[in-house]
Amino acid sequence: MKALIGITSTQVDDKMELLKEYADAVVAGGGIPVIIPALECFPFYDEYLSMLDGILISGGQDILPLYYGEEPIEGFRLMVEMTPERDAFELVLIKKALENNMPILGICRGLQAIVIAGGGTLYQDIDTCIDRTMRIKHFQECSFCTDTHSVELQKKTKLFEILQKDSVMTNSVHHQSIKQIPDGYIVTGRTRDGIIEAVESVQHEFVLGVQWHPEKLLEKNREWAKLFRAFVDKAVEFKNKKDEK
């Protein structure tokens, strides 16, 4: 049986949206995509989680700094409007999924949401908040389907085992980054200017996040299917254990 993978959606005005590439990536990994609406007053967490076998936390808007113990700083312009309703929904969803040891993959904002749900924090703006001797451009202006910088991977991690590379070329579409990771998590990838680009849990079967957008690179580079396949494979294992109970 195939695994059902819930993908969180984003809010744009009065609509809920999901870019097609996320669903395509789940299918490429062997899973069945299910879109989850982001509703702040959402009474169906347990019902959704009982149906699903894994959660993909998608990219999107900045997360409200109050959720990681800070107030918005001056000095930078928001890339897009914040969505506190989505923030509240996703953080509860992630915490409940973690309690069930459900596989989770976070992409861009999704990585940041996983970190915040565990008690970690963010730099609200890379250029404003971090002194760097080398300054890599982290919000590219070319097509998001284009590789623009490298990420050095940490050996003896899930991400390294999946990709089997010391370094990968990625796209980059973010102005924020991880400041402090939660207890029970490790950094698995960094850029040459020291920005954290990948994090995973050492307390769960599969909880992994990346700061780049592998779903947008998949069409040109099928190697990224390995990441989604590994995620879906863990979701299948989770499903089988659940069905045995």
C-alpha cells in the first residue's frame, strides 16, 4: 500500500494554495499527496493524523517572530505578508506529529517551522542580523529552478546517507535562517558563509528539514527524487506499524 502524505497549504488573501511541484515531488517519491488546509481554529488534527502516514511542511511566508520569543525588528522589508493563522496551525500539527513519531519533511519555511516547534529560533533577516566575512546571496533573482550555491553536508547523518554527497548544489529563496536548533536536533548542512541549511532530529525515525527547494529542482535533476523517496519509504514503514496495531 502507498503512503498518504499530507502537504500543508499556504494562505494568499482569501485563498488556500499549494504549488504543484510539492504534489509532484510526493508522487515522484512513491506517495499519495493530500492537501491540508491551514485553519487556525482547526478541530481535526487527530483525525487528519490518523489518516496520514507522513507530513510535508511546505514553503511560504515568514513565521511571526512572537512564536520564537522575539518581536519583529526594524531594518528590513518583509518579502511577503505574514500568515499567523498558518503559523499557529502548523506548529500544533508538527508537535502532534512528533508525538506520534510520524515522518516529517520540511522545505524552506517548513524547516523553520520544525525548528520553532521544537523550541529553536531564527535570524529574522540574514543581512541585517548576521555578520559574515563571506556574503553568499541567499535570495536569488534568477529562476527558482536554477542552482546558485553549494551546501556542505555533514557525514553520518540521514541526509548524507540519502544523497551520498559531501556537497550539493541548491537553489536559494530565503532571507531568514536558523539561529538556534532545538535539543535533540543536529545541523546536517551549511553554506560556505556558515548559514544553516539542513537540520534533522536524532530522536525520531525521520524528521528532516532543508532550507532550499528540492521540489523545484526535481524536473531538471532527478537525483532529488532520492530525498522524497526516502521520506515516503519511512512513511510506508510508519503506515505498516500503524496497521499492525
